Amino acid sequence: MSEPVISIRGLRKSYGEVEAVRGIDLEVRRGEVFAFLGPNGAGKTTTVEILEGYRKRSGGEVAVLGEDPERAGREWRARIGIVLQSCRLDPYLTVRESIALYAGYYSTPRPVEETIAHVGLESKADARVGSLSGGQRRRVDVGMALVGDPDLLFLDEPTTGFDPSARRQAWETIAGLRELGKTILLTTHYMDEAQRLADRVAVIAKGEIVASGTPESLGDRESRPARIAYREGGREVSLETTTPVRTLNELTAEALAEGRELEGLEVTRPSLEDVYLELTEQR
Amino acid sequence: MSLVWHQFRYDQKVFWRNPASVFFTVAFPVILLLIFATVFGDQTVDVRGGIETTTYYVPAIITLAVISATMQSLAMSLVIAREDGRLKRGRGTPMPSWVFIAGRIGNSIVVALLMLALIAAIGRLLYGVDIPWGRLPAIVLTLVVGAAAFCCLGIALTAAIPSQDAAAPIVNALLLPLYFLSGVFIPDDQLPSGVIHFADAFPIRHFFEAFFDAYVPGNGAAVSWDNLAVVAIWGAVGLLLAARFFRWTPRGG
């Protein structure tokens, strides 16, 4: 296996008395889309900004593309792309100009037109950024991060505050980045976003990682009891079982023998959202 | 160097497309000159043995335009870019920080030189105020030293401005009274000497005197080295303060 793109051991960050990050261990591998999932104030942005070189850590070991972000130089910066959580782009430049401006900062940028196409803004290339919707501006922002042809992209809450259709478009853009072979670290507080985009997810709450894994396996979701619900004589019946096949068979066999229907029969496994809420709230 | 040019080109685009910067930096000095010339145009000012008011106001308004294109415009636009997160975002690229600042300073100095040409031309065409071509080297030298110094002061000032909303009030509260007290708005001969002494403590008065000496032929040298030295020292102090206190990241949020 290739060396990790990001490797974190025992990362800590305090602001005065407050410990924002309390011992995080993490590895992100090449070509992976990794999501940092957690509620507001969990320490996501603090961690990401330490990885980007904006903040100094209080303790622990951090290597990003083999270097310590606190000491890394311009060559290292040329290999990362950053989309900040909040940044108002210059409203007076067009989409093409905004991306060309950033292209000029790199010695081997991607072609500007190709980058515009990649973020799906061909029809808006000559529009001023100030005239775009929030979702379109965010895609310009992604284009500016992408135009330097980075190995690693940081996307800090790329879709916060978007309406559903803008989110879906942003997701398509991010999914397209994966095809370019970029390693992506994204933060989000949307469960479905992590589920949709990420290969692996780490759930962070109060500065600690409380669970990590693939979106499917997160928090042992597969081994958790399934819930069977139905109505019987106008009464809601709900039971949890770790052997749903057997339980269901018994239930239906009995109902069949008695010639009655199990109204509103439903078998569900805990959703990622249930697991997430449980993980982040119990702390 | 090509990076600075790249940055400068985009700074120029942004400057000329921003209606607020074009109005306050370019149109406002022109409007002031027209108003002052219209209201006081037929009077004389008792300096250099008596000169026409318009001859006084052309270098005065160029002084204001230079400070506006440098200190005022830089302080405002840098605070806006800082609070919008654009400075922070730029820091995340391989572009060296000084390139960003150099592009902005270049933009300010070019606009200041343009304002020199514009106000001088209006003064000549509308009011017959001679353009002293023979003194052009002294004029440009004085202007560039002043522009550079006020750029440094503008960058330093951003450290004292906490938010976008506070930028215009803070900058204007500093500059407007000094324009009045330094003889830029009200001719020297109308100001009590105490006021002039007070204004002498600040760079605007010295820059105005230096520029006036360069622009209006008199007995003295075209380059007012002592005034220019005071302006340069202010600029150097601004540079040190800027190097120490300038922030790239937003103050709010």
C-alpha cells in the first residue's frame, strides 16, 4: 500500500482552556475521498486548518503529503488545493478570470477552460462572480482550488446552506474530482453527503473521533438490531431483533396460519443518521 | 516579477469595475476641484506673493487624489478582502505573500499617476493652470515617494480596522479633518498658524507642501527634500507597523 497522503497521530489543539481537538488519529490514503463528519463546533475546521497549515497544533504528529504543514513551503502548497468554509470571491471578476487568476499562481496549472468545464460552469464562464448563485460561486471556488492540479483537495463544508438542487450539483462536481484521481478530505455535517461521496468517514464529536469506517459499516451499523414494525388491531407493534429473518418468519407464519394480515409491515435497519445522532449526542 | 504583473493586471480589472472605488478615488477629487474652482475661482490666495485660487487647488486636489488612491483605497479594499476570506485563501496557494501586496501597491501608484494626469489636464483646460513640464521629474518623484509612503500607512491602518463596516468611518475620520487642517480644502492663508503647527505633526501637511513646491514654481527648489523626508519617515513607520500587525485572516468569524 502506498504511503498515506495524510497521517495524524494524537493531534491536539487548545485555545486557552478550551480543548478543541483532543487526540485525533487518522490516515487518509491516496485517491481516497475521506469525510470528516460532525456537528458544528466538533473540531472539524480546526483540524482541517491545521492540516492546511493555517493553524499551529498544540500537540501530536501531522504529516500531509509527507511534510509537516507548519513548516512546509511553496512546493508543498502547489500540491494542495483549498476550499475554505467561508470565502466571498471577488464579485467583479468573471468565472474565467477568477480561475485564470489562480492558475497564474501555479507553475503547472490545469487548463482554465477544462477546469471551468469540470465544475460545470461553461455557460457562465463570462459571467461576473457577483451575479452567480451561492451554489455556482462554490463551484467557482472549487475550480480555483482545482486549477493548480493539486494531489490533495480540502473541501470544508462544501454544501452548507445550499438548497437541494445546488447540493446535488455540487455532489456531482465532487464525484467528478474522484475520477481525476484526487485525494479529497471533506468536512460536512450532513449525513447523506458523507454517505454519498465518501469512501471512508470519521465521525467527530467534541474534538474526538467517535467512530470511523466505510459509510456502510459506520458504528457497526450492520450488526445492530433491525427493527420490525406492524399494526395489530389498530395497535403499533415494534420489536428489535438481531435475527430478523427468523423473527420475521415466525411472525408471518403465525399470521398466515391465523389468516390475518400484518398491516404496515416494515423492516428497517438503523439509518446512518440514527447512528450519527447516537454517536454525537451521547457525548 | 511576472507574478507581480499577473496580480497587478487583475487588481486593475477589479479596481475599474468597482463603482465605489472609481467614484471615491477618481470622480470625487474631480468633483471637489470643480466645486472649489467654481465657488472660490475669482479670488486669490496669499501665498507665493499671491496666486489664483485655481492654481492653489490643482496641486491641493492632486494631493488628496494621491492619498485617496493609496492610503484610503488600500485600507478599504484590503479590509474587505481580509474579512471576505480572500487574503486567507490566497495564502493557501504557492503565491508568495509579498506578490499580493506588491500588486496592490502597484495598482495604487498607477492610479495615483493617472489622477495626476487627469487633474493637471482639467486644471489646464478649464482654468488655465499651467502644467510645469520642466518640473516633471520633481513632480513624479514627489508623487511616487508620497504614494509609496501612504500605501504603507494604508496597509498598517488595516490592523486597526476590525470589520468591513468600520473601514469607511475610520479612514474618513482620520483623513477628512487633516485635509481641512493641512490646507488641502481651505487655503493656507485662511488658516491660523496654530492649526498649521498642529497639522505639521502629520504626513498630509508635509506631502501637500512638498507637492505644492514641485507643482507651483517659486523661489525654492522643486524638490522639497525636508518635507519629503518627513513623509518617507512616516511611510517607513507604516511599513514596520504593517509588517508587525497586518493580518491575513478575518477578524470576525
